[in-house]
Amino acid sequence: MTPLKLPFPAKVLWPNGRGHWGEKGRAFKAHKGWAYIATKAAIGNTFPTFSKVEWNVTVHPKTRHPIDDDNARASLKAYQDGIALALCVDDEIFAAPVLTFGEPVKGGLVVVTIL
């Protein structure tokens, strides 16, 4: 499957992010939608079947400031839900993502590869 290029997660989606619950809800919905659209575009008219979804995630931060691994994983929940919706699977079959950090990119970037 083609790697999915998704925006860097909004600050309110990170465990240490502070924001109103409504702001977090809107951000979650937007990120889930982006993941859904990107996944649908990547799979086209095929209907892959999965018993376990293995996925690799490369996080390209906005700056060289180090990012905590656990917080980065938690910020990906909306993307996981959107991908699961597009693949017509329950997100409980997702394995923990193999997470790597790439070089900083202006604005940040998340690249998801589903194996």
C-alpha cells in the first residue's frame, strides 16, 4: 500500500496538550477524516483483508526539539481510527505502531505505512 502522508497532529491531540474538550473533539474529527480519505485513496477499489494490522509510522517533527515516544504514539489515535474505518476493521486488531522519528519538516509530517 502507498504510504499515507498526514499532517502533524494538532497540539490538543497530544496527552500534554491543553485545550477545551470541544476543540479537541473538532481536531480529532478532522484528523480521523484525513486518515480515512488518505487510506481510501491509497487502497483504491481493492478490499484488503486483515487479521492483524501492522503499521509503521515515521514522525517528522516541526523542529529539532525532541519528542517523547509515548506522547507521539498517543497523538496518533485519531489516525488509527480513520484508517480502521477506511479498511472496515475494528481498531483493536492494530498492533502497536513501529514508531521512528525522521528529520524535521516545516509544519511537521506523519508518514504511515500499512504492512
